[in-house]
Amino acid sequence: MKSNPHLLLVGKLVTLSMAMFAFGYIVMPPLYNIICDITGLNGRTNSAAVSAPVGQEVADRTITVEFVSVINSSAAWSFKPQVQTMEVIPGKTYTTNYIAKNLSGAAAVGQAVPSVAPSSAAKYFNKIECFCFTRQEFEARAEKEMPLIFFVEPDLPRSIDTITLSYTYFNTGEEPENVSDS
Amino acid sequence: MSTAAAGHHEHDDHGPAKGWTRWLYTTNHKDIGTLYLLFALVMFFIGGGMALIIRAELFQPGLQLVDPLFFNSMTTMHALVMIFGVVMPAFVGLANWMIPMMIGGPDMALPRMNNWSFWIMPFAFLLLLSTLFMEGGGPAGGWTLYAPLSLQGPDSFAFVIFSIHFMGISSVMGSINIVATIFNMRAPGMSLMQMPLFVWTWLITAYLLIAVIPVLAGAVTMLLTDRFFGTSFFNAAGGGDPVMYQHIFWFFGHPEVYILILPAFGIISSIIPTFARKPLFGYASMVYATASIAFLSFIVWAHHMFTVGMPLAGEMFFMFATMMISVPTGVKVFNWVATMWRGSMTFETPMLFAIGFLVMFTIGGLSGLMLAITPADIQYHDTYFVVAHFHYVLVPGAIYSIMAATYYWLPKWTGNMYDEKWGKIHFWVSTVFLNVLFFPMHFVGLAGMPRRIPDYNLQFADWNAIATIGAFGFGFSQLIFVYVIFKCIKGGAKATDEVWDGAEGLEWTVPSPAPYHTFEKPPAQYS
């Protein structure tokens, strides 16, 4: 009589369940990020700098870019855009600032997370320079003016005439490294 | 020990061990089936008690009985208990009892693992329920445990996650056992297409469980590390995305809702032919429909998330894929109706529950079709309309099928007929109160009443009061069920081996009550 008639089948089924755990835990999160980055779903924009447009191809219309700021409820910050809206010609490069202040009595590290609405505009909105690419370290009650350089691609669909850029500011909870204790 | 005797007699029926350790150490599929069913019955009343707390608070607008945090943990716990503690264990219990007897096998393929699968469950639920008494209370972010809300709860969250891990391990072990039993233990000559549909639906359900429960385990493990070990899977500040949790959860969650209904389809496919005294109409199409539903369940998950801001193409895909499920489900409903067509029907309690299932499950299916329409769903999303929908498919769907199965096979299990009069009273009282309870939820939902909120606008007051009356009526009428089962175990008219006039299948060829060991010698009719 051979060892156990169920061994092969049970082995396969256990392997299947382990593989599905690995799929859920290891494969899905990176896969999700890749899909979001490619398609711009969830209003996700580029998370690393892109170079400025070179062709100087410029659209024959203007669109409105609105700037929104949200502070995560657990963060003691003041965080505001310098201007609320800009009239933008797609293809041209623009610069604006967000102003953040650490309202707490201790040094802290902040991180901004961007989101673009409508999400179908996300992949046409490019950031050449953005404070959201890095974390910012603040001394107690320090204020910083943080630059954002961006352009909108000229082939933005005609149906979109307003793009809303929203930043949510988080306290990362990390200990600042380079801030002196003065 | 009776080893000497066992060597000499082929039909040595030594019966169960004596004393309470019989239940602790048992590897007998009938004992374990009984344990699962009793566990589900106890949890049914615990989860039902939670539902009554919810309905009592919602009897009137304003906050009267419980504080909102406790209300939220009641809605969360009610769902977790009913899904993982009632419907799933009850189906596994029925599988344990019936599958070996239906396929002519002596026991489950892996009896020791079977014992483990069961005995993990009480500890998992002790862990889950104990969080209600911990500092900060139990989980209160909904049974879906959406991040980031669930991550803002008290530290007792770790216990919730571990209890879900344990339930998952139990379910996966039980499923592996069922698949191994069905593939390896069938009577000689019984082909897959000769198996009863209950066995077929459970085979497909077991594969669904093995495929998606580990995904849930992965999702809650991510919640655990996000909450306690500083990872950022779902934390936007660290580069994660809370919407990703919803995708992973519903990739588990949608197959899960079919896990809760496919075995019910199998039960109904056993009962209706018996009491219509006709073979099941379209056996092969039933098998293929079940397999199609299982396949489609993997590609429709985002219909739970129409409001997260998906692109139009995604919403269209998930809308049409979801609507496609109504095709195989419709095949099943029409097959059942065709089975009854011109049959010599009688209406014993199991048949009443089966017909109740057919009618009311279809109501839930139709409201599901409404919810699948993306533009309409944006209004229905997270309202009581959704609550009405899934309670119509789960209570007169899954729960009624379990009750039908209990009445149907109880004479085989105990050897006694149950009390037909009280069985019928149980059905009619339950059905009336159930509709009083859940039907008004459609109205308040369409008018905009949100789910999971302890207070509501005055305009919803009348229908909520009526629903609460229905809830208490339905809840207390389940005591009749317990009474009938208890009375049947104690005694009653002796059941014949065949029990039902038109019953077909191997389980009716063994004596009533079914002896402790059945089919030690495989049945011959298939070889």
C-alpha cells in the first residue's frame, strides 16, 4: 500500500492557499502601485521629478488649476497654498508655493501627499520640482515656503478645463535628524 | 480496547467513546458535523442578540439605549459573528455530516485535521468576543475593517486580527479536507457528474475558500503591521493607499459572499426534487452555472467600491460583469421552478423553507441587480437599501437553506421525526416577521437613511419602528427552532430509513438514525 493517497492532493491545495496568501500580501500592493502609476487612477501624479518640456509646444487655450490643502487631523500644522487658483496655458511651466508652519512646540517632520482631480487629468499634470518628493524637517514653530514647479501637457483632453491639485499634509511622526535643538 | 473484535467482524459497530472527551478527541465526521452545527446555533443567538441591540437602538430616532461607539461595535460584531460564526460553520457542519454519506465514503479524508478545524473555532470566537470587554471596546469600524478607520481603534484590534487568522486557518483546513474527501473517497464508479449537487456546490465553494481566505489573511496582516509595526501599506503619509485595502478586501469579499450562498444552492437542489417527486431539472446546467458563478465572483469585486472614484471604463466593466452573474443565477432559479412544474408536490417544513428561499432570495437578487447599476448605486451606496439587499440574500437565503437542511436531514441524524406542526409554525412566523423586518429597509434606504449610524432623521421613524418589531418577532421565533430540534433529539415518531417519500441519494439507504460508522464497505450501485 502506498503511503497516503491524499498526500499529493493536500500538498497541492496547501500550496495553492500559500500562493494566494503571497499574492495578497506580497504581489498585490506593488501591483496596485504599478497600475495606479501607469493609469493615473486615484488621481496619483508622478512621485519623482520630470524634466521640463523641451518642444515648447503650447496649447491654444487656458485652463484653471486650483490649489487645495488638507491637514491630516493628527498634525499640528498650518498649511496653505500661496494662491488659490492660476490660469495656466498647457505646455508652459509655472511656479507657485505652499506655506507650511509647524504649530507644535517640538521639532517635527512633515510629508505632503498630492492628489489630482479629476483623476483622468492626473497623467497630464507633471511636477518638475515639488516639496512632496521629500520630507521636510521643521524646528518648533518654524515656517517654510515650499516651491512647486509644474506644467500641464498640451494634449490634455478638451473636456477638462479645471484641474484641482490637492495636498494632504501629514506629520510622519519621525524624529528630525538635521534640526538643531536651539 | 476492541482491536481484537475489529479484526474479526467487518461490521463491528463499536459506537462513540464514552464521556465528554468523546467530543474533544472525536475524529468521526458525524460528531464533528454535530459540533459545527451546535456551535453555529449558539453563535446564531449571540449574533442575533447583537442585531436586537442594534434594532432596539433604532426603534426611535435619537440616542436612547447604547452609546454610539458600542452601537458601532455591535454592527461590526454582528456581521463577523453571523458570517464567520454562523453561516460558514453551519455549512461546514452539513458538509461533514452529509458529504461522506452522499458519496458513499466511510468518513472525511483527513479526520484528525477535521477535529482541529472545528476546535480552533470556539477559541477564535472567544478571542473575538472578548474584545468587547477590553479597554476601548471591540472593533467598531465595520466588518470590512476599512483602513484608515479600523486602524484608529483601540489596541484590542490585534485580537480581532488574530481571531480572523484562526477562523481562516480553520476554514482553509476544512476546505482542503472537503476537496480531498470528494476527490478520493467517492464510492467506486461514482463519477463527478453523478454526485449530488450539494457535493458539487461544496466542491466549488471549497476551492473558493482556499483561494480567497488567504487573501483576507494577507489584508488583515497588513492592517496589523500598519497598526503596530510602522508599515505604510494603507497609510497615505508613508506612501500607502487606503483604497488599496478596499481592493484587496473585496477581492476576498466578493467570492466570500458566494461561499455563503453556493452550498445553499446545493441544499435547495436536494430538497425541491424530493418534495416535487421529480428529478432535478437540468442537473448539468446546475453544475456549470455554479462553476460560472464561482468564476465571475473573482472579477466583480469593485462593484462594492463604485464611489471611490474609479475611471468610467472600470465602472462600466464591473457593472456589466456583475450583471452577468444574474445569468447563471437565473438558470438556477428557473431550473428549480421547472423541477416543481407538474410535480406531485407536498409542503413539509423543509419544502416550505426551500420555497421561501426561492422567492425571497430572488427578491434579494433583484435588488442586487439594481445595486449593480453604477449611476443608481451612487445613491444607494451605504444606505439601508444595501442592508435590505444583503439581508434578503443572507437570511431567507443562506439561513433559510440551513434551516431547510436541518429539518430535511434531522430525522436521518436523530432517527426521530421532528414535530411537523411546530416546524410549519416556525416557518410561517419567521417568514412574516422577516419581511416586516427587512422589507421596510428598502424604503428608508431609497429615501437616504445611511447604514451603521445609531441615530436618524425623523422622516425614517415609522419604518424603523416597524422593522424593530419585525426584528424582535423574528429573533424570538427562532426559539421555536431550538424547541423543535431539542424535541426531535429527545424522541418522537420513529423515522424510516428513507424518511421522505421521494428522496433519492445514498444517505437515505443507511438506517435512521445513521449509525456511527456508515459505508465502511462502499455501496455497490455505481460500480
